[in-house]
Amino acid sequence: MIMGQVLKGIAVAIGQSLAHGVVVPGLIEFLNASPTAFHAVDEAKKRLVAAGYEQVLEREDWILEVGKKYFFTWNYSSIIAFAIGKKYVAGNGFHIIGAHTDSPCLKLKPVSKVTKGGYLEVGVQTHGGGLWRTWFDRDLTVAGRVIIREAKNGSGSVSYSHRLVRIKEPIMRIPTLAIHLDRGYNDEFMFNTENHLLPVLATSIKAEINKNGAADGSGNSSGQTNGKNGNERTTTNSSKHHSLLLQLLANQIGCEPDDICDFELQACDTQPSIIAGARKEFIFSGQLDNLCMSFCSLMALIDSTSSESSLEDETGVRLVALFDHEEVGSNSAQGAGSPVMLDSLSRITDSFGPDSKLLEKAIQRSFLVSADMAHALHPNYMDKHEDNHQPKMHGGLVIKHNANQRYATNAVTSFIFKEIAAKHNLPVQEFVVRNYMPCGPTIGPILASGVGIRTVDVGAPQLSMHSIREMCAIDDVMHSYEHFKAYFQEFSHLDAKMTVDV
């Protein structure tokens, strides 16, 4: 008996060690490959395809089968993946984890060309509630998607496609003002987001010299051509954006500047995500809010459906939804406030039973984990946390509560999530914001009210939320992954034991 327990403990430890060796490096890889929501969706898609998930398209009919795994994207900045249990019948529930792909950032304006004081600057607008002071004096670049024109085999006809683009080397910087010119800087760092957040791309004189040199063949504008002539060209967009920037993008994509029809780009930090700290216990990175939860939920779904027998006894549908635009309120075609979640549940249900009443039953049998990073206790600002609710690093997922429904957690949904943790010896914490402080919303209340689904709001604890550079603990990455995976594997059995509204 004792020996059996010892062997079981050793097996669990080995399993956790192996998972740690895959999940944490996987997160670092995911973060470094995902400077924008578009890139995050692309990375998620690659992992799903490798795991045997089949892509379906919203604009086409779906032919689904039990025991199979599917995904779809919309706007290429949001993605939903789902696996249908082999014992699923129409009207059974959906076991969902929802997260988001966007983070606070600086997005290029439709007309980004700014020239003043002898500098080429890039006009940007703020996306979300970022700690914008942390963007000063950072090595920045641009990334996003570009719409390009493509000719078809000399036939004269053209097509248009979007391409993901990322210039990896630093090309921009937002310099701070010297302290000699602002003696009050250390007392209060004041700046105007319209006037003072413009990244410097180049000096006008150097850009002109390079342009003239390129024109006579003595130089090029970027130093990288991908087989294209690096000469600076006048483009149809040159009145809106610096020709230098357009040439850099064209070189990266492998097209001509004139082929660029439009783009959605944002400024990005070039410093990579890393495992750090004196004991290598932290992750230092941008966009942990909320790519950390996106990755953990995605990998939990993939790994909980990886074997032939994974869905053998599953009666429901396991689903992960990663939405864009949470940082700006979720009110978009690809945000959690759109009809896409309800439409997805409806289309899956209808594929196995056309009765409209089955969807209503399915929703009442469903459960949503709204996964968004949480505020860890800050050692230098401990008064910002309520005394009995101080989430700590390494302490496991944080269950978020708010009496004013800024979070959607209630006693039933909290109990279910804690019960899963207890069964697997996973730590769990609880958080309530101080009464006089504002509470940032999540997609939880939006989906709970819009779909009518039971919801719990959770997240891994982190520091420096909404900074260009955030931090969390690697242990909490593992706790999140393991908790989400256990939820997918066991929710059906646990929910069958719950009695409410009877």
C-alpha cells in the first residue's frame, strides 16, 4: 500500500517534470512568435493543425463528426477550437475556456507620416489602457498584417491577400526628454499621448541622403532586400506613410512597395521573452496579459485530446475561444461581444440535431472558464490589496470575485473550479478588489450575460500588468495548464453531481 503510494507520487512528479519541460519553453516560444494578435492566432493554428485539428470555415456548411477536432478563425485575430466527445449528442454541454489575443499597444494611424524638427516620426494611436510611460526608451519595431496586390501569371487579373509581417530588428524609439530640460521629471513623469508618444524612425537628412544614393545606385534604403531591389520608390501610399517604412515592409514581405494596398501595424518591443530571476523562477515578457492564458488554455485542450482514447467517454464538447479586442471592450465582429460564441454553439448543436430547443438545453449544461491574468501582490504597494485577498506568485490560479459583476464568478462556479483543484492537489487563490478601487472587466460577464452560460473568472497572478514588460512565475504557468487540462478531462463527471435549480 505504502509502496504503491510512493510509486504513484514518483510517477506524478515525473509527469509534472516532463510537462514543465514542454509547457514553459513552449510558452516562451509562443510569446516570442506572437508580437500581435494576428501572429498569436497564426501560432495557435500551427499547433492545432499539428495536433490533428481540422479547419472549418464560417462561410461554409459544417459537416462535423463525434470524436473529431476542429477550429476556425475570423479576422485572423480570433480563433475557436473544439473537440467533440465520442458520446456527445445534441443538447449536451460545452466545456469552454475563453481568453483574449490582444494586449495594450501603440497602433499605427491610417496616416502615420509625421515629419518635424528634422525627424521622420510615426503617428500612433493607443490601443487599450497601457502603462504608456514604459514604452519610452525601448527598442521598437513594427508588426501586423499587410494587404497586398498580386498579379496572376501575366494575365492582367489581380488578387488580394493578407500577409503577416514583422521586422525583427529595432527600427524605432520613443526618446524621453533629458532631465536637464525637465527638472521635475523624477517628481512626476507627465506626457501627452498625442504629442509625446511618437516613435522616431529616422532623421530627415539621412533618409534623403539614402534616397538619393539609392536612386543613383550607390546605396539602398534598408540593408535587406529578400531578392528585391532595395531602391526607394514612390508609392501610392507615400503621402500617408513614410516611403522608408513602406520599403522596409516590402523588403520583408518580398513585394514592391506599390503592391502594398493597406495594413494594420503596431509598434512592438524587440526584447525577447525569457525565463529569468536569480532562481530562474520568473518569466519576463511583454503581452503576458493575456497570451499566457491563451497559450495555457490552448495547450490544455490539445493535450487533453491528444490520444485515441481522450474523447472516448466524453459526453460534451471541449472548446477554447481566443478573442481579439478585449482590451478595448470586446465590441467588435471578432470580440467576445459579437454573436460568434452563440453562433458557434448553435452550429455545433445543429450539426447533430436540428431542434432549436436543444441549444437552450446545451447552454444550461455548459460552463465557461474566463481566463485572464490576475494582479499578484506587489511587495512595494501592499496597501493596494485587500488584507484577506492577496494573490501571490507560485500560489496557483486566482479566482476573481466582484459583487458588482465585473467578474462573473458565483458560489457554484467557484466551487466547481476549486473542487477540480483539490482533486489534483493544485493550489488556488481568491481575489476581491478593495471597495474604493476600480475593477477591470473581463470577457466573463460579457459571455455570461450574452450567452447565458455559467462562468468563473480566473487568471494566473502577475506583476506589471499592461506594462510593455510584465512578469509572472513559471510555477503558475504550470498550475494554469494543469488546472485547465483537468477541467477539460473531468468537468462532465463533476457537473453530473451538482444539484441547482431543482
